[in-house]
Amino acid sequence: MRIKTRFGNIEVELFEDTPLHRANFIFLVKNKYYNTTQFHRVSPDFVVQGGNNDTQTTARNRMGAGKYLLPNESSSKYKHIRGAFSAAKYSEQNVSKASH
């Protein structure tokens, strides 16, 4: 899948063995959720986070997508190394490590 930005394109790989996260990302893309979001946290040599924005349009899109969490599909097969593409974990009392 290709993410197009005004700074260039980003190629991402979505794994078949993480079906809920894969389907969720495709669902949000098809519903144009990310069209009004931005990369909102850039920490050199650590992480780049995107998919959020403080605009009313993004808040409406978030509400339109529904309020839900995805169960943890992580595996020791996948490591968070440079270039990894993953979902953010929900932070409040999240013993199941569910993600947004």
C-alpha cells in the first residue's frame, strides 16, 4: 500500500496474519479518514506518529469510524525496528494491549 504525502510517498506492507489491523487500516483509508490527518509526532531516531489532528474534520471522521479497539495481534515474528509500521496502543489501563 502507498501513502501519498506532499513530501513524497511511503510504501507500507500490511501482513495477512494480522487480519484485524490490516482490515482496519484499509477500512480507514477507504473511508478517507487519514485525508485530514498529519504526522503529529516526529522524534528523530525513534518514532514518527501519524493519523491524528486536532481539527474538527478529523474529530468528525473519528466519530464516523466508530469507537472501538482492536485486540492485540502482535507476534515475536515482528519487531519494532526502523521502518516498522504499526498501530498505537490504547494507553489507559490496557492490560490486553489493545490498539486504536
